Amino acid sequence: MENIMMKHIKMIERIDRLIRMQATGTPDQLASKLGVSKPKVYRLINIMKELNAPIVYDFSIQSYVYENHVGFRFGFYEGVGMRA
């Protein structure tokens, strides 16, 4: 059984993919795609913003987008930032 933190991380990864495709849709549509409530979508977007994601809503395409090119990856990776 997945814990809450892992569920949030997976949802943030999914939102990130949708943002990159400019395919989140409106907050209501994004909530439907994720199977969560609209307030939950807003909480997840705010968590991403707290992690410095430059997210804005583009009304012309009705999708969340990144203002700047950014990368998101969560996890541990061998050899990255290691000191001898």
C-alpha cells in the first residue's frame, strides 16, 4: 500500500508531464484527469510552486504552463553530487 507522500509525488510527476504537454486543461478538467477534487489540485499546484516551479495558468490555451524551462525529478541517483 502506497503512503501519502508517494501518492503526492506521483501526482506531481503526472501534473508535470501534463504541464509539459500543455494538456492540463482547466482546474476542473485537471481534477477529473487526476481523479481528485479541485481544491486538491490547487494544493498540489501550490506545493509545486513552493518547490520553485514557475507555474502559471495560460487562459488562451486553458492549461497550466511553466514560465521558464525547468526540470523535475524526485529520487536518489548514484554518482550525483557525491564527494570522495
